Amino acid sequence: MVRTPGGGRHYAPLMDGILVQTTRSIRALIGIATEGAPADEIDLAYHALLDQCAAAEREALRTPPDPVARFDARAAAVLSVAYRPVLDVLCSGRSLRSEDVELAQKSSGWLNLAYEALLDGDHDTVERCLEMASAFVAADEDTRDAAPPA
């Protein structure tokens, strides 16, 4: 149970699935990349994360019937794609620019709203927020696909 600001209580779903795993892996990779770990260690962690991201995307396509499991899978898939530009830059050794983190910030904001709606049991809002987070990711992928090679 979680106490709400108004003093009430509601059930907080236990989040320990692929979203938590993906988030921890993203944080760990950002940590080792910014701390100057050896390139082979960064590369190994990056490819392991890409495998985890692919698993999140596959799980999201299965659309589990349980709303918490569905949120978990879809949010992990969106988060992994949203952070890919940040991770690509960090793992290449380049410095981050504000536009590199913009997609991750926007998508994370919508995922946070989706999680709050999940806690409130508002599954329609969960769906809308997940769609917004996904739309930012899709728009960014379309932009990168249309850009000329560097």
C-alpha cells in the first residue's frame, strides 16, 4: 500500500520486471561510460543492453493480459529506444549535447505519467501516455532514418 497526498491508501503494483531491469542496465551503462571504463567493458555492457532492449520489445509485442505486465513490457521497450541516442553518444566517447538527451527526457516524462495513472487504476490514461511516449520515439526514429549519413 502507498499513502496518497490526501492521506488515503492505494495498491502500488510491484515493479520488478523488465522495466526495472532495463532502467538499471541503462543507469549502469551511463555510469561506466561517464566514469571512463575501458572501451571493451563499455562495449560488452552496451551489447548486453541491446539484447535486453530487444527482449523488452518482443515482450511488448506479446501484449500480456495483465495491465501491470503490459505496462512493464511496453514502458521498457519505449525507454530502451528513447535512451539509445544517449547511449550511442556516450559509448562512442563523444560529449553529450542537449538534443541527445531530449528524446529520453520527453519519453521518460510520459512514462512517469503513465505509471502514475497505473497507480490510480486509470488504464485509459496509461494507454494514452504510453502512446505519447511511443510517438516521440517513433518520430525521432523517422527523423534519424531520413537524415543523410554523417
